[in-house]
Amino acid sequence: MKYTHPKYNLIINANGGYRVLEKLGFKPEQDEEKTKKKEEQKEKFKQFIASHPLIDKICPICNQPFQTRNPKVRTNTRKCGQQLRRKEGR
């Protein structure tokens, strides 16, 4: 497995001794690749959500206007949502 250090331009190939290398500040290359992929996926998801237009709605429980990007949302707070579900008998 390859280990890299964030401060230095070092790459170490090692089969064992990962605890010692991690204490010295080295990190496995695979972990860095996984974190980069996760961050890219998060950014893509944020862009996807931001691309949806805002929808103006009115809460049926408290009659207050609110904005949402999700068309399935019917209430603006959890409390109102709980009251609506109790009212509908779910």
C-alpha cells in the first residue's frame, strides 16, 4: 500500500507498519482518493439541488408562506408536519 505525507513529497510503499506511518503523519493514498471522490459527489449534489427553482408554498397548519426546492414538502416545520400527519390519521 502506498503512503503519502501532506507536507513532504514522499511516497512510501509498505506492506506493514501502518500504525507507525500514521503516527508520523503519513496517510494511505486510497483514503485520500476516497475522500476526494466523496467531496466531489457532495459538490455535485449541492449543484444539483441548487439548480432546482424555489417553490412558494403555504403551510396548511400554520398558514405561513415558505419556500422549498422539494415539490413533495407540504409543511415548513417538523411540528406542523407531525400535526398534519395526526390530522390525516397516518
